[in-house]
Amino acid sequence: MRRTGDDFVSLYPDVFQSSGLIRCKLQMMRTAPQPNGWRIGPALAGGLTLRFYASFRACESLVHLQERVQQTLPEYETWGIHVMASQMPDGSITIGDSHEYGNAIDIFNREVIDRLILDYLASFSKFPNPSITERWHGVYAKHPTQPHCVFEPAPTIRIVTGVGGAGMTLSMGLAETLCN
């Protein structure tokens, strides 16, 4: 039986209760396809994004960026917002995202989060057709200090979770490493 990576209740709740894993909810949007074959080229990421990826922790100036965001854009800090946009083959643009942490995740999206994302996106990009046609949220498991978590609660059971928002990127390599 397979479950999503943030299901801490159905299977082995005792394992998850002591794991340190937390849930993270993110909100995303998608525009309509852009007209006349218009393309943005590579994916776009605003400066807020630097706060969310471990590879940027080596940058000495990161602490100054974090302080500046806390002082000048506190609502972006509150909702864990960073802004990225990438274009799909049909011409639509996927936009995101936010990070709400905790084990009591609200099922409803917050309009204020979408507005903040779109306002920041407008500060560094402009699309011919910015109309939003889809909105959604996702929830994933994340560990505050570990890149992923592996548990073996029974002889034939292995649980691998907690890769956070990098699951689609890392899952195949992680599976190959753990299964060999």
C-alpha cells in the first residue's frame, strides 16, 4: 500500500510522532497559455528564492538578504514566500510558491498569499496574458535538518520521506541509492 509523503496518521503514526518531520503547505498558480508562441525562456526566480535552497547558504551576504526581507517584506517571511515562474509546453506559466509549516494544515488557500506572490512576480516580469486559470496547493513532509528520513518499522517495510519540496528532483536518485 502506498500513501503520500505527508500521511503521518494512517501508517506507523508512532514512527512519525518521534521523527521530527513536519508538514509544509505550498500554494501555486498557473496562467493561461501565452499568445502567439510567446516564451519566457529559462525559469525565472526572484531574490526571495535564495532563502530556501541549501546551496545558497554558502553566500556570505545571505544573512543580509534574510534581514532585509524580515524588515521590509515581513508578510513574505510570515508565509514563507519565494517566487518562481516556469513555462509549460502549452505556453501556460506555473507560478509559486509559499511555505506554511505545521501539522495542522488549513485545507483552504489564502488569497493574501496568491496576491503577494503575484505582486512580487510583477516586480521582475511581465507576461502578455497574466490571467490565472488554475490555483492549487500541495502538502509535503519535511525534516528541519535532515535531507530525507528513512525508517524501517518492520522487517519488510521501509519508509522514505521528508525530502521536502525536492521530491520530484531527488526521488529517483534517492531510490537508486537506497535500493542498491
